[in-house]
Amino acid sequence: MKRDAQQEGLRWLEQAEADRYGAQLLFDGASYHLACFVAQQIAEKALKAFIYTHYPNGLPDSIPARVYTQAAAEEALRLADRTLRMVQTKLRTQSLSNGD
């Protein structure tokens, strides 16, 4: 049974939320390396949930060039920029605190 994009996005979001709970248990158990790994997976699943709900995975009656609008591209670029800035800030702050 094929799910629609909204259902698929919500499915991935639910898994990301469940994984977040598990990551906290790993952290509380001092399994820091595993908590970091799962945190990365949580971020990927949350992004996948967003992508499914905003950018169709399958376009049976069209092509991406006809579906993705200027507004969709602007939103995608804003999100990419926010993610990039967050990582840049974290890495640069970490580098300064380590004396690099």
C-alpha cells in the first residue's frame, strides 16, 4: 500500500521522535558515542519527513521542473542556509574553544 506524501512524512517524523527518546536513554546511560550516532540519524529522519511533505517523492503525472516553484526553491534554500549557518557556528565555536 502506497502512502501519500503527508502520511509518509508523518511516519518519518514519528520515527525521529521515537529515536530521540532512545538517544536520551543512551545519553543517560553514558553511551555518548551511540547517542551522537543516533542524534545524526534523528536529524536525517526529521529532514526526510519535511522533504516528503514539501517535495513529492514521485510525480506520476508531472516532472520536478513543472512542480517545484520559485517559492518552494526559496524555502528550501532558506532551510539549507539555516542548517549551514548552525553547523558553521558550532564548528567555529568549537575550534576557538579548542585553541585551533
